[in-house]
Amino acid sequence: MLEQMQPYWLEFLAIATVHLLAVASPGPDFAIVLKHSVSYGRRAAIYTSIGIGLAILLHVAYSLLGIGLLIQTTPWLFNVLSYAAAAYLAYIGFKAIGSSAAGKSASNAQKGQISDGKAFVVGFVTNGLNPKATLFFLSLFAVVISVTTPMQVKLFYGVYLAFATGLWFIALSFLLAAQPVRRFLQSKGFWFDRLMGILLILLAVKLVIGN
């Protein structure tokens, strides 16, 4: 595999650089990892991060199979994806605002009450329905990655992107779930839940307006 990669190291470095800039920019993935880190702790945030990382393979798969071209050339299909993502983010946002409205004690009672499986699914769905990720991978495979790049190398790129994304958000989970950070945000639990809810709703609105 290393021998196959030798002619493509510059392409790989370009992909890794573009990906780092994309994954570091705030968006739905960051918002949901932040919320789970503070509300449920490090374990839930890590499973959420793993879900986000594995969802990258979904984007890679449809890009390699040519479904990405279908999405790109069929505006209504991309619109459906955008509205589904907006509805999902709005649902999580209103749920967060609703929980904060019940008061700080009720918010604290919810801490730790999310299963590993549910945390994983939330992360997977959040990234899988993210039109920003869809556009990123469409651009990546259409512009940055050459059409002459072998399929094995493209698969390596995909695995790397999934691993790097998951690792980034896992590292973020450790940072955000650190006791000083988490304790401070939990002390503002009522306002934190409300702020995160508003942020998620604004992201949903941005998806619809930007669409």
C-alpha cells in the first residue's frame, strides 16, 4: 500500500490540509459534541464522536459510487437532504430549550441519561445529514482528487478522513469534558442548555436559508 501511495503523497497532504480546516470550523458536529460533553460527560461525547467519524464513510461511499454526482445534478434531492438535516437540528434545539425551561434541577437530573448507542446514533445522523459535509466531499472528489487516482488509494483517503474526523472530535471531547470546563458550564446549566438550543436552531435556519 505504501508503494501505491508514493505518487499521491502531495494529493494526500492537500486532502489532509483541506480536511483539517473543514473539521475545525464550527458547525452541527461541533455543537452536538459540545452539548454531549457538558450534559452527559466524556463517554457520551466519545461515542458521539465515533458516530460522526463513521458517518464520514457514508459520504465517501456515495462519492465513490457516483451517487454524489446524482445529488450534485439533482437540486431537489440535495434540498430534501438539507431540509431533513434542518428538521433534525431544530428538533434537538427545541428539545434542549424545553429541558432548560423545566429549571436547573430538571436539567441536572438528565445528566448521564443517554446510552452509548443513542449518543453514537445522534453523532452519525448529525454528520450524515449535514449538507456542509455533502458539499465538502463532492468538492473533494471532484476537484482535489484526480480521476486517475486508483480506487485503492481513494479508499485509503476515505478511511483516513473518517479516522481523523473521529480522532479530532474525541480529542475535543476530552477537552470539553475536563472537570474545570464542564463544572463551569454545568454551573450555568439553565443558560447553557438554552444557548445550545438556540445555536442548533440557528444552524437549522441557516441550512434552510442557505439552500
